[in-house]
Amino acid sequence: MTNYLYQEQNWQSQLSDLITDPRELLEVLQLAPEQLLSGAILASKQFKLRVPRAFVGKMQTGNPLDPLLLQVLPHHLELEEHPGFVTDPLGEEQANQQPGVLHKYKSRFLLTLTGACAVHCRYCFRRHFPYQENLPKNEDWINIKQYLESQPDINEVILSGGDPLTLSNQKLKTWIERLESVPHLKFLRIHSRVPIVIPNRVDEELLSMLKNSRLRIILVVHSNHASELDDFTCTRLNQLVQHQITVLNQAVLLNGVNNSAQVLVDLSYRLFDAGVMPYYLHVLDKVKGAHHFDLASDHINEIYTEVLASLPGYLVPKLVREIAGEKNKTPLFGVSTFLS
């Protein structure tokens, strides 16, 4: 598959140009191992395969261990039960104040505007989240605004999901304007994987909207491997930076995908090429169905110690774990004290 074919499509077309059948994905990538297919079909019944062809175009044909493929291909190991791996690993049900609202941290407030994603990552900590019960409707804005106004310590709203950049520019603009009407809000953070899997989402209308907001915009993208960042993707990410938008990256440490210091070093340098700063490196959230991506704590320590030794400090992402009920992410400093 040639990626330039997709560079000419608008992002809406790419968002609907998906592969949802494991058979088709393996066929496109010239892979035919029967064990891969049978496991993928079973696992996809619980959490559907969803991947844009534009992202598949970055995968290596004939390679069943391609790090991008491993993030999206359903696997029979997802069906196994493992102690400690649960449907709500971050305790978000308790933080779900009202439809669309998660308030876990003192100064930050999270809105889940949509349950839709451009890609279904197999390690997603919200793969079991009850989105349909939690999506805010237009009439819910009154209650959301009242809640924000009653919480003067909140100075930042985080748009999450699902993926907020699957929304149309018009719908996104409506919500941004609503948030701009709350005087004590200063920052708007958008968490999105879409610019990585569909870089054409960074269009002129979006750039203008974000640049001209009275809120300081921070876009946190999600890339786990340098192979996701081809030249076209880097160009689009850099356009955001040129429009005075702060762009950060968060990654998840995944067995078989990026569990090597060299892979993480390459990722940081490639992000920097695009003007994106490494932000977080998350230890896997223990969500049911993702155990096969987990890493032993001593292995994590070894990897991160080597990353620290290999990169300048400004390119080292913070190694963190999110613990249900805690008021902040827990920094892990590559020492044994974090192991639990």
C-alpha cells in the first residue's frame, strides 16, 4: 500500500475508510497465518477491529511482528482472565460526576465528548467504558457549566474520549466556544491519536480554530513507535507547532511494540524532528484484555535506566503509572520503589 494515495484524501474520507475485518487486514499485509486469523476473529467479537487504511499504509507487509500491527490486531490472548486486570483499571466510574464528565484531579476536568475513535488500540484502558451512557448532549452543557463555575480551582479542561478529533470542526468549535465562556478557564488540552493515524485531520480550519482560541491550547498526541511518524505525519504535526499550539506526546510501554530503550530513544528523536516534545511514558494500565502487553517491573527499570542514559533530559518522557483514586499520576523514577 502506498501512503501518498491517502495524503490526497480529506480526513473525513479517511475516517470512514477503515478495515474492520481481521481477514482483510491480514490479506492487505500479505499475512496468512491461520493462528493469527482465528484468534483475531474471536477477540474482535469482544472489542472490534478498527484501523484506518492510512495507518495500515505505514505497516510493513509480510511482517506479523510489525509494531504498528501488534497495536491494532485482535489477539486470542485478550480472551484470557488474569488477576488484577479489570474493566475499570483507573476507577473512572467513581469520578464520573455526570454525563461526559470525569473529575479526578484538582485543577483539571475531563470531558468525554465522544466514544468514537479512529483506531481501536488493543491496550485501551477505556475499551470497556460505557460511552453511550456518558456522552454529553447539548442540553447537558448548562449543568457542566454550572459545575465548572462552582469549582474555581479548575483552570484546565481536557477533551478526551473516545477521540475528540473524530468530531467535526463545527462541533468541536461549539464546545470550545462554550468553554471559552467560563472566565476562570485558562487552558484547553486535547488528547488525540487521530493526528498520528490520520494526519490529514490537521487541516486549515482546525489550525485556525485552535490558534485563535482565547484558551491556551495543548494537543497531546499518542505515538508509541517512530514508524508511526513518516515525513507526511511529521509535517502536519509541525504545522500545529507553527500555529503556536503546544504539542506533546504520550506513549504506552508495550511488550512486543516498544519494550526496548533504542526504540524509545528513536521515538523521542523523531518526535523532536516534528516539533513535538515527549511528555509521558505510561506503564500499562491493567485493563482486562491487555495482559499480553504487560512488562515485568525489573524490565521496565532496565529500559528506562538506559533511556535516561541515552537521551538529553528534555527528550526523556516522564515514566508514570496512573493509580485509581490518586489525585495525580504517580512518577516512576526507574527504581525499585515503584514496584507493586
